[in-house]
Amino acid sequence: MKLIENQVAIVTGGSRGIGEAIAIKFAENGGHVAFTYLSSDEKAKAMEEKLLSFGGKAKAYKSNAASYEESEKLVNEVIKDFGTIDILVNNAGISKDNLLLRMSQEQWDEVIQTNLKSVFNMTKQVIRPMMKARKGSIINMSSIIGMRGNAGQASYAASKAGIIGFTKSVAAELGSRNIRCNAIAPGFVETDMTHYLKEGDAAKSFLEKIPLGRFGSAEEIANVSLFLASDLSSYITAQVISVCGGLNP
């Protein structure tokens, strides 16, 4: 059984890490996937070919979700290429960790722009076609850091906490149109962005705090994304699901 057969999904930041895992999971389950990237054209092309091998449609778009204009252009192109948009995964994100005392204004602005403004940009663009179709699922990637904070991550925590408030507000606004909006709050997940988790004493310290005793995988985040994208979660909206091994009970 393919859970999102013939549904069209946009995944921002979909060429690596959690976004890549989500795009693959969606394609495996019958979805047509449009994904954005900013770095390697070669890697994006390889990713596109991998997604196509599952039998659906797929296309890579070099687009910066932090830009309102680029987000608007992207959504128009996806509608032109795919015909509609059923699912949006706001996954694009960065971290520029530093103690607040040492954090520059530029570091703060870049994290807020990339992590939080991007969610506004993309959601703003997809809600019209979703409202017209009277259905849709919007999935926003938050973090347990947005729920509990962390020293040295004020900008990241603020951006991810903002996503939670945004998610709940959008869910309230769009529920009557059968558009659901939920957030996922990953814990410590092994990706190229969190390689430091596995190094030395820090890794041991992190692991000791996780009841399940291990780091999460990108595929485990993708599994929850698939659940929220599909009709298995048809009565779930305005929720934040922590995928953290029990770190944030």
C-alpha cells in the first residue's frame, strides 16, 4: 500500500540529510516530489534520478526558501510542472551556534531568515492552491531545541520555537479548509549538519541523556513525515511531534 499515491509534495532542503530521507520516503510511497537545493547541482541531479526510479515524477529546483521572491517563483513552477501541491515540508535550515555575548547581528539574522522566514515564505505560497483544492498537509521541521532551549543556540532555538507558534496559528486558520499543519521536533539526529554529536566526550554526554540510548536517524524523521503527509493522520493538526528518543518527555 502506497500511502501518498499520486500526491505532489514539495520538500525544501531536499538534497541531503533529513530532507533527502523525506524525499526518498515520499517517492517510495507513490508521491511525486519537487525538492529544493542550494549547493551541488551534480548531487541534486543524482537525487532527482533516484527519485524518478521509484516510478513517480520528480524534479530538483535550485531555490532559496529564505527569499520570498524565489519561493513565489518556485511554487508557480511546481504547479506548472506537476499540476497541484498536496504536501509541503518546510525542512530548509541552518545553525550558526554561538553564545549570545559573541553572536553577531548577521549570524542572528541569517538563522532567523533561513529557518523561520522560509517557513512563512513557502507556506504563504502554497495555501492558495491548497485552499482551492480544499485539502493539504503542511509539515514544519522544528527541533526539541525550540522547545527547551540550549546554551549557545539562542538564534536556532528562537527560530525553531517560532515555527511551533506559526504551525499552531496556521492550523487554526486553515482547518476549516481541510488543510492540516503540524510540526516535527527532532532530537539528536545523525546528519552531516550534526557530525559533532559523534565526537569524543560530547557524544557520550549526549547519549547519556537519551532514554533510548542512541541518536536518531534521518529515516526515522522521514517515517513521521510520511505519517503526517498521509491520511493516516487525517484528524491530526496543530501538533508538535517530538522524535527524540525520549530526550524531551
